Amino acid sequence: MDSPLREDVDDFLAFINLEKGLAENTISNYERDLETFSKFVLEKRKKSYWSDIDAPDVSDWIYSLSEANYSNASLCRKLSAVRVFVSYLLREDRIERSFMDLVSGPKLRRRSPEILTVEEIRKLLEAPRQETPQGLRDRAILELIYSSGLRISELCGLVLQQVDLEQQAMKVFGKGSKERVVPVGGKAARAIAVYLESGRPKLVRSSTGSSLFLSNRGQPISRKTVWHLTKKYAGLAGIEKPVKPHMLRHSFATHLLSGGADLRVIQELLGHADITTTQIYASIEADRMTTVHSEYHPRDKWS
């Protein structure tokens, strides 16, 4: 799509890539959302310049996406991309006024994430067989996600140099390549040590680099593989919930909070930029306490 609209989008994408250093996945999302919006205003509204666009154009675009069954979360993300882009246009004096001021997005209610109970976690972690290199690897992976609350992308990107088993800590690069140091629990550290001694050497190939967790071909393990192995071991453990790797991260945070950990500490461990993101776990704990109160308080049992 060659137009002044596209030129400004390309300049913006170059800006957030070079100046802001955002993650590649984030930049791709911006590009996709802005391209969708640009195409809509160009083809449906016959407008070729950002200065010609107004709030009804944005509202009609969001309505069209809603009619196409996009979720509220997706609509909010797309609106957010346009807002950031408009702020850039204003700073660069490419438009004189914001066309987003009167635009209101869909109400987004954050759902409480699903978690595993402590007993379910125990069963899941004990499911991998320890007689094979893959079993040793898989046990170390599951232990580490639950021990340190890693995102799956962070886990798959780990290299040997990031892990200090003696200090039981590791350096993690999260969203936007932000660096943080997270503790590694004793059981997770032991599982990794056993994997490094007896599992990883058997997975190494001539082309293998320094990735911590390797596939059967000696390459860095993929997100898809971690997703599948988590699902497999949940089945072997007899867990009926649809278990995904991120559930271990959610369980990590919720179990820490239940044990008395400070919310700010959990925020740092998870690598959340905003405390409001972490507060969703407080709502889970509040819901649990309400359920326990209703179930066990004698007053609620009296007729």
C-alpha cells in the first residue's frame, strides 16, 4: 500500500525499532494493526492523509472489527496501537490535532488466569521419566517455569551463560529485552544440574550452540515443543484442566502471594512494568479467600 499513510507508518515503525528498541513481536503487532487501520480509512473512507481522519473513522473501524468477531482484548490492543501512533504523529508535527480524543474503546474486563493447585503442580513436576535425556530436560523445564515464573519465550531463549546454579539465580531477558535477575529454587537448580550432566550432552549435535534447553535435534527448544510437553505431562499426571506453560507462571505468582509474598516483589520477579498487571493475582487470592470463608464459616451454614 503506497500512500502518505503508509509512509508515516513506515517512519513510525523505524522509530520504535531504532529509538525505542521494542521487541520484534511488538513491532510486528504495531505494523499489522496500523496496516489494517490504514487500509480501512483509505479504501472505506477514501482518505489519504492522517490529517483528514477523525474520530468517527476510528469508531467505524473498530465496529467493523467487532462485527468480524474480534475479541475485546484484540480491539483494545488495536486501539492502543493507533493511540501510540497518533502521539508520534503529533510529536513529529505531522498532524495538528489528535483524532483519538473522542474515541472510546470496549470495556475490557480482565479474566482471572487459571492456576494449578499445589498438589496438581507436584503431580505435574513428577510426571517426566528420569531415565531419558528428554525426561531429564522436561523435568528441568517444568521445575524452572514454576520455580522462577518464567514466560515461555524467556525459557526458550535461555543460554548456559545466563544460569548460575551455585548462586541459584539466573539472568532473564523479558519483554522489550528488559533484563532482570530471578532466583532459582533448590529443586529446580538440582533438576537443571542433573539435566546438564546426564541429559543435555546426549542431545548435543555438531551445530548446537549455547542454548540451555535443546530439542531432540540439538537445536534450541521451541515454544511449540514446550507447549506440547506440558500438555502431555498434565495428561500423564491425571490433571483434567487444559494445562499450558503459562499456567505454571500464574501458579507461581498466586502461590507466592498465598504464602505472604509482597505484591511488589512478585511484580519484579515476573518482570511486569506496571503493578496493575500483577494485581490480577491479588484478585485470585481474594476470590479464593471468599470461597473458603463461604465454605467453612459456621454462620453461612445456619439456616
